[in-house]
Amino acid sequence: MIFFRKNRAILWMRTPSDHSQRGSSMSPPDGLSNTIDLSVRGRKKQSSPFLLLAVGLLVFAAIAGTSLVLLRPTTLRIAVGPPGSDDQNLIQALAKSFARDGSPVRLSVITTPGPVDSIALLAASRTDLAVVRGDEEMPDGTESVAILRRNVVVLWTASGLSPKGTRKEAKSKIKGIDDLAGHHVGVVGRTKVNVTLLRVILKESGVDPEKVAVTQFGTDQIAEMVRDPAIDAFMTVGPLDSKITSDAIISTARVRSEPTFLPIDVSEAIAQRHPLYESEEIPGSSFSSSPARPDDTIETIGINHLIVAPKSLSDITVGTFTRQLFAARPLLAREVPGAGKIGKPDTDKDAALPAHPGAAAYIDGTERTFMDKYSDYLWGAVLLLSVLGSASAAARHYFKRDERKLNTLHREKLLAAISLVRKIDSVEELDRLQYEADDILRETLDCYDDGAIEEGDLAAYGLVLEQFHHAVVERRTVLSQAAPDVPRMRAL
């Protein structure tokens, strides 16, 4: 007979001794049936925990591996210089803050001789971020991430020195920028952009830059600069609280005379014609309060000191870095005063140095989450997998068509054998048919395991097989009664 349990057919074979003991009964012995059923269930119960454990371990490993990849911090290289500068100290403090807080983006500080060298590393793709001045010449595709500080131009003059280096009491004849023609200006800082900026100021003020001599001094040459009798005016570019600017002004007052500050009255015109520069004001007493230097507000030019990145750097990474930067700013300002000057870049599309899309998205509040950005791709992947699954199922169904046809032929053959059994007069012939039925059963179960036939096909085959075995048992009973001396054969 056929019993179905959990979609599997169980074939019970009755031996001749069973038949002799039970007669022609169609029901299998309870003990044998229970033994077979319990053994199958026992095997399933024993294998299920191990299978679940294996699947659980695989799922855990997949989740753990994915989490390690997604949660692993991203390290960005940032070039800054010169060594020991305020910029370097601030970036190093920022890197320590990110590491201490376990932030998803970390910083690896690369120390350079100065901004020009930092830009060179950025152009060679040897750094991800760089601290530079906004009017430096930068590689194509460079965009701003944050304003580290704002620099201002400070121009002043004082009475000259005698050729012997002695102090003159007379005040300087230079009252404004338009009086600089024919004079000599000492510029603090070796970078070329300071000279370029001075030439822009002179030109916009109506002074021919070629008529003004310029000498550059290092930040460690301030004393030498103010004692040089050839120098008539001085210029620095730095933040309002720059120690370099304050020292230069104080040294000028001590060696020469009280400085006279030169306002840049055309600052707004310069800002309009040169978008990298901005019109700024220097408040009174910015460099000292007693005496007040300057004694009143003066107009000047401002230029940003920036953290920049190439446009190719990931928007998500830059957005995360920008968010961390401004989140750390209040606490960092307690350790490094310069951190309080960190500002947001100009996010206008027509800005001279546009903001990086990742930074702009954070600043404008349009930052997209991972799902916002990749949801279309994820849904596309799900749809693609669905299509591939359907195509795979269709292909499998197509390639298994011969097995299905063979299984259908076996079922029809078995169905035809039901009528044939009732006409057989030999027990040997019945045995032969049973052997064939056993082979067909094996092939049918193999087809089901391979997915060639469905559960409904297996159920239909089971119904036919059950009817076939009923017919065999009935015919065997008839033959046994007609020929009692014939040894009893096994029955299903």
C-alpha cells in the first residue's frame, strides 16, 4: 500500500509470511508501519538541529562580514603645513577627536612644508584632503569642504629709519595706498599669492604695481624687516588674532614709530571683480588695546583658508566628514581656540570655489541617506533577482520536460497494468509487474527530488500506484485460492 507523510511516498512490502499470517488483508502490520514511519521522523529530528545550526552559522557569518565592511571606519589623508603651525595643530587635534569618539571617518595627517606642497599632493592623488588658501592655484575639480579660518590683509606704514638704522621721529609721508608708488613694501610670508594679492590691491587702487618694489620676508625675519631702512610699508595676511601680525606691528612701533594703518577703500570693487576675495573690516583695537591698534575700523580684503577635496571623493564620505567636523567644533574650541573659526563654505553654484556636493548636502539639509541614494538600485536588484529566478525556474522546467514525459508514460503504463493484472494467471507474472512498479516508484521519487515533477503529479501517481497494488493483492488472493499448492509470493 501507499502512505503519504510530509509529501513523500512510503512503500510497504509484505513478505509471504506476513501474507500467510494476515491473509489477504490490505493493511500493513501496525508495528512495521510505525517502525518505518518513526525511523523516518527520527532521522529528520536528528538532522534538523544540525541543519538549523549550520544555516544559523552561515547567516551569522554573512551578517557579521557585512557589518564589518559597512561599519569599518574610513580613513582620509589630509595634507597640512608648515610643521608647528596653527593649521597643523588644529588638524591633529581634530584627528585625535575623531579617533577618540570612534567616528566613522578618521584622519591621517600628512605634514607638508606649506599649502603649496599640500596642493601638489592633492594634484598627485597622494592625499584626500588638503588645507590651502583660497587664492592658491589648485588642480581642476578641487572643491571646498569647510572654511578653516578667514585671513585678512593688514597694511601699515611708519616713519623710516636713517641709513645708519637710527629711528626718525618724523611721521611717514604715506597716508594711503595711492601714496605707495615709488616706495618699497615688505611682505611677511614667502608664498607668491601674497605678492599677487598686493598687486591686485595696488592695481584696483589706481597704483601701477610696477612702480612699487616688493621684498618678501619669512615669518622668522620680522625683526630684520622692520630694521631694514629700505622698507617703507608692511603687509601681512593672516587671521585677526595672528601672533605673527601682532608681533610685526609691535616691533614696528618699538623700532620705528607708531604705525599708520592703510585702509583698502576699494575692497568691495575688488571682491566683485575677483570672487576669491571678499570685502572685510578690521575692528579697532584688534592688534592691541593700549594703545588701540588700529584706533578705528578699517576696510580690507579677506581670503579664506580652506579644507578642500577633489570632486571625485565620495559624496557620502565628505558629507560624513563635514557632519563630524561641525559636531566636534564646540568641544574642540576649548582645546584649540582656532577651532571656533571653522565655518561653512559657500554652497552657491556660481561660487568661485564651489562646495563639494557632499558638504553642500549637509549644509543645505539635503543630505541623502544610504537608502535614499541606493533604493532604486536595490529595488532593481530585487527585480532582477526575481526575473532571474523565474527564468531559472522556466529553464529548469524546460530541461526537465523529458523526465516529466517519461513519468507521465510510467503513470499511464501503471494505469493500464491495473486492467492487465486482473487477467494474469501466474504469480510469477504478478511479481514481474511488481518489480516494474518498484522501479517506476524509484524513478518517480527521483524526479520529484530533482524538481522535474510537482507535488500534485506525485499525488496523482500515488493514487494510481495504490489502485495498482489493490489490484495485485486481489489477484494474488484469487490465484492463491485457485491453486493452494503454489507457494505464496510476496505482496504489496
